[in-house]
Amino acid sequence: MLYDAYEMQRSMLAGASAMANFGAGLLQNPANPFAYLGGGAIVGSALEVFAHAAAPRGKPAFGLDHTTIDGRDVAVVEEIVLRKPFGQLKRFRREGVEGGPKLLIVAPMSGHYATLLRGTVERMLPFADVHITDWRDVKLVPLSDGRFDLDDYIDYLVEFLAAMGTDDAPRSHMLAVCQPSVPAYAAAAVMSADRHPNRPLTLTMMGGPVDTREAPTAVNTLATERPHAWFRQNVIVTVPMTYPGAGRQVYPGFLQLAGFMSMNLGNHLISHWELFKHLVQGDGDSAEATKRFYEEYRSVCDMTSEFYLQTIETVFQRHALPKGEYLHRGKRVDPGAITDIGLLAIEGERDDISGLGQTRAALTLATNLPAEKKRYLMAEGVGHYGIFNGSKWRNRIAPVCEDFMTANG
């Protein structure tokens, strides 16, 4: 019923958004004499803000068609290297550029599309042959394609790294942003224990919940103050019949978005007020920057109930990985098996999603990895989103990632 109610509301808002957008265009049209009357610009700007906030959104495009390498423009072409039911391995091929380090960016499966990491990909393109985990919106995955949980997530990463490997360069670098730090770390340990030829050269973990007992945040508290059964009963819904994944049990993206928005409601209200002021003042550039952020932020997708519930239980409630109790396909994951994979842990000083120390714990758990293959960076003045996007990511954090990958390549 919850999903059906949401779909009904979304349809109604889509119509209201279209009408508001039409009204805004009319009131902001220089050819309309009423646009010059008192209050016309204000009403038009208010309608535009509402139209943008209420508009329906699908999966955004990466839109990265070129990069700059050594001062010259290089065309970039997206291609699918490996397609799986719940996600695909996407490559950003740089035309005419051969060799260089290969990098798998592991996007979070946390209610947003991989395009949330557009800025991460864009910054690394001049340095590496970039691939990314392009996860699907599971309401579009038929029930006949089976289930997807943390074990499957790890298996996908192993398959993706194997698909990237060649005879000349079997090993790639891996960079995990936020939530996938845990399964990426587990994949590195599993592949190390198996001496897998395609195990990563390095693993960079950025703002990841490896040990959520360290500096718990509001997100961690929410996951631990309620029993596992509460999440199953209150946030898991069934996909409506209007989608290919009809009947699938999911944690819907709109609930995830509502949770994140409510955590920082004041900031979001201020952002929309600033958007309104920019539009009234005619500051198109500032208004467009805010719009682009919310276009991406509000583009949400669903995740399977089994993946969501297993993550809540294993990562946030039982702390299985740091306690040595994490299992993959029934076999204990041993971080001590990591002996030749460089580990870089990056945390933001102002991260309100993953507190300080949660990601750094991965370095301590890798007891048999030499100290020279471990590195830690605490990015001063940086929040969660700023770890992987924005000027601080581009100018202060990405160079550290590149240096570490080069040193361990």
C-alpha cells in the first residue's frame, strides 16, 4: 500500500510540476507584459522552484563525453564490459589512449544511481582507465532473475575485476565510496585468500562503515536502536504491478531519500530558499548549480530487501567484519589474508554519515599487510559528500589517491 500511495502522489505532483513549469515560463517570458508587473518575477521564480522540486525523475546520464589529458582533449565513450541482472560493469573508454592504470569505482547501492559519482569519475579520467559498477533499479528486475544480497555483491565485484583483467595487466585498482567499502574490503580479503589472479592492486575506501562502533552517527544510531524485525515490518514494501519487478520485496529509494533529507532538513530548506533568491535576482549560474545537485540527489532507485536487511544486520547491528564473524558463502572473511593489496582509508572531518575511525579500522584489521602498504587521510573540513565530489575532492583528495595507486601499481 505504501508504494501504491507513493506512486499516486508522484503522479499528482508530476501534473502539478508541469503546470507550475508552464506558469513559470509564462511569467518569465520577456514577451509577456504581465511579467513586468509587480510580483511577476517573484511568483515566476516560486513556481519554478516548485516545478523543479516536484518533477518526476529517472536515471540520469553521466554525460562525460570528453576529458583532458596532457593538455589535449580526448573523446570518452561509454561501453558495457559485462552485463548482469542487478548491475553492469561500465567503462569510460578514452579514445586513442592506451595503457595506464585500470580503476574500478564501486558505487554505493544505497538508493541513488552510480551517476552520483559523476564528479569522482570525471576527476579520475585523465589518470586512469575508469570502470564503474552501474547498479540497476531493482524494481525493474523481474522476479525470475532471482535475489541479490551482500554475498552476491561481493561475487559481482570479483567478476567485474576478473572482466577487467588481461594477460598483460591482470590486476586493477579499486575505489569504494561509502557503503560498498565493506563488501569491497571483503572481496579483497576473499580474493587474497584464494590468491585470485585478478585481486586488486589497491583498495581505496572513502567514508565507509567498516566498524560503526567508532564515532557513531545518527545513521548508525537509527540502525541499532530498533530490532531487525522493525525494519522488515516498516520499511520493506512490494513493487507494484506497473513495474517489471512486480512482486519483488524492496527497500524503496524514496524512503532512503526521505531519511537523508530529514537528517539535514534545515540545510535543504536553506538551499531551496537560496535557489529562489538566485532566480529572482537573475543569477542563472548559481541557480543551475543548485538545480543540478538536486536533480541527482532526488534521482533514487530501489534495492532488494535481502541486501538492505543483511546490511543492517551484518554491518550496523552485529559489526560482523571487525569482530571476525563476517561470512561470505558460509566461509569466514579474514582481513589477515590481505598481504599485497595497498589499502588507503579516507575520512572526512565533518562526515555525518560515517564517523571518524569507521573507515580507518580497515587498516588495523589487515594484520598481515606491511605498514608501507597502508595509508590514512583525514580530510579537514570535508563532509560526507565532499569526500568524493567538489573542489576539495578534486584538489586535495584525488591527488592522494593517484599517488597511492602509482606507488602500488
